[in-house]
Amino acid sequence: MSEIAIIGAGSHVFAQAMIRDSLSFPGLQDSTFRLMDVDPEPLGYMETIARRMIEQGGYPATVTSTTDRREALDGADYVVVAILVGGREPIRWEIDIPLKYGVDQCIGDTMGPGGIFRAMRTIPVLVDIARDMEELCPDALMLNYTNPMSMLCHAVRETTDVALIGLCHSVQGAHRELARIIGEDPEECSSWVAGINHQAWVLEFEHRGRDAYPRVRKAALENQEWYDGNTTRVEMLRRLDYYVTESSGHNSEYNPWFRKREDLVEKYAGKGFNGETGFIKRLYSTDRNEYIGSLRKKAEQTEEFTLARGHEYGSYIMNALEGNGAFRFNGTVANTGLITNLPEGCSVEVPCYADKGGIHPCYVGELPPQLAALNNMATSSIMMAVEACLSGNRDMLYWSIAYDPLTAAVLSLEEIRQMVDEMYEKEKDHMPTFGD
């Protein structure tokens, strides 16, 4: 029987998917799901949904819920984390203030001004969760789904000894996308992917053991519909020769090329989700009452839930660790010589195997130099941001944003300092490691 704690279980979609997927594995069907959230109302509805899924499937699983994090963690085997720290208001500041200075972000949750300030308010909470784990469930594995992934995982590794894997759905999404583009079944294709979270690269793509990348590159030049729907990613494929895993909206803001002038935003990132300015603000603009109402409606629905397994890695990993075969996935781990032309100790996203013996990251070697160069630009900023948060160093915070590729392409050093100071004044109450 596995004890699975889900921290941030009041989310509308994620917790339900994690429970559903876990229940789909016979080896996890007798698990206890410990749901925890700071907001009791959505937590209560999620507990109802979980109980109904268990009853519908006739599973021997159990579910509990609590607003006490330590209670949820005590004796857990797995700790799944998907949290939003500080609520939704800081997201507006993290988009609107940089935009006033000319830094046009789409998502702003991974790197850049938005991602770095999100890290400043999230790292302390995730580190506290990890420290509670050291005390209450020292042998448990943390499966982190919270962004900014690279910064958070690096911070937890720097401050605690908990076992940790960072998980994202972009790799499997990119795999299915490339299979679709060449008209093949994703199950008949294989891919080898490495880099950093949200900027990993499909290094190899095969169909039935044969190299399918020439077909992908041909489609990048000829398939106008694909280009129009994924402009930034396909443009990067055309120019850098490899496909990047995360969406065009994300990737348009992780480099100095696409969002530094209005005409470039319109040309490469101006088509809906492809790169809409402040898309994340709209994503999080749902009124709380509307969100709670939607969750309540789902909890009270009379029709049966869909219990088919999804594609998130978490449940597959737990199933493998419980001794039910091996599973290969991409995860964010420490770079212990895995990618030789990225910094030692930084967060990298590489192929991993999970089995009863644990999680085994795979050696990749050197990335193509044009890909490593972009990853290194991001990693330098990311590692400085983590140091800034852990030390409470405002100069280091400024430097981490000064070396962000998009910010540096748009602003002078003086303008960056002004922007960072303005963001800090808005968010300092959510940044506990920094003094006045």
C-alpha cells in the first residue's frame, strides 16, 4: 500500500488526473491519497471527486484530506507537489511591470522577470516542504510539477537531502506532435530528448527504428499550417536544426530573437497561444467564485468520470518504483556529468529510467553547440536567481534578470535595475528570504 501525498490538491485538473492515473495501475489501486491544500473549499470538492472515482472503479484505495501539510506528509512514500504561492495577483505584476519597460512575456513562469520573481516567492515554500519531508518522511520521493521547475529543483537540492524529480508534460507532447506531423502513430515512434526544462531538444526521432528527422525537417519547410500554429518552435527548428519541446508561447520568451520589437512579436509570436502577450494573466483571470463553482459542479455531477489513464509521468514512475516493471521518461535532475557542455550541478532535463531500484538518469554527452549555447544562457540566469533567493541578495536578483536573454535584448542595465526595483516593491511581502 503506497501513501501518496498531493500538496496543492485543490487544483481544478491536476490532482484529479494524478489520482485517476494512479488508480489505473493495479499496483497502486490500494494506495492512500493524502490530499492537502491551504484552501479548504476546493480541497473538499477534490476529496469528493476522488472518493467518487474510487467508488466508481471499485478500487480498494482510500482518501483523506487536510489543510495541515505536516499531517499529509507524515509517513508518506511519495509527495506530489503542484502549488501556486502568493495567489494570482503577483502574476499580473510579473507581466505588466516588465511590459511597461518593453519586456513582452507570454507565460513568464519559467525564466525571465516573471519566472524569476515567481521563484522568489515559491522557493521558500518548496524548501519548507522538503525540510518537513526530511523530518516526517525522509525516504519519500518528491515529484515536483511546480514552475519554475529548474530553479525550484536546484534550490531544493542545494538546501536539503530529499530525493527529488522534476516532472513536466512537454516532452511527451512534443513526441506526439512530431509523430502527427509525419503522419505516424506515436506508439511506433521513439525520441531521445535532453536539455533543460521547457528548453529541451528532440535530439533523435525515429519511426520503427529508422531516422524520421529528415521527414520532420522537410515538414518544417513545407507544412505552412504547422508553421502558422507553432511559429516560434518551427522557426527554431528551421534555424537551429532541432525541435524544442515546450510550446511556442513559452519559447518565444526564452531567447533574444522573437519578442524584442513589435514587428517581431507580430511576425513570430502574434497568433493566439503562439505567443500572446500576458497569456498567463488570462489563464489565471478566472474569478475564484467561478473556479470554485466549476469544481463544485464536477464534484456534484451525476455522470461517471473518465477513468482512462493520461500521459503525466508521475503515476507511471510510482508504479515502476513499486516493482511493476521499468519506465522511461524525461525528468529534471542534477547535472552530474550527464550533459557535458552544461554546468555541473545545474538542473537538466534528461531521459531517466525508473524501476524497483530507484530512478536512473541517463548519460547524454554533448549537446550540439548551438543548442548548448542557448541552454547555457538560460542556466546562468537560473543559477544566479536561486543563489539570490537562498541568500536574500538583491544584487544577485538584479544580475539574474540582467542576464536573461530576452531582458538583455530589450533593456539597458539601468532600465533593468529600475524594473527589478519596481517589481520588488510590489512583491517583497511574498519574498521572505529578502530583507528591506
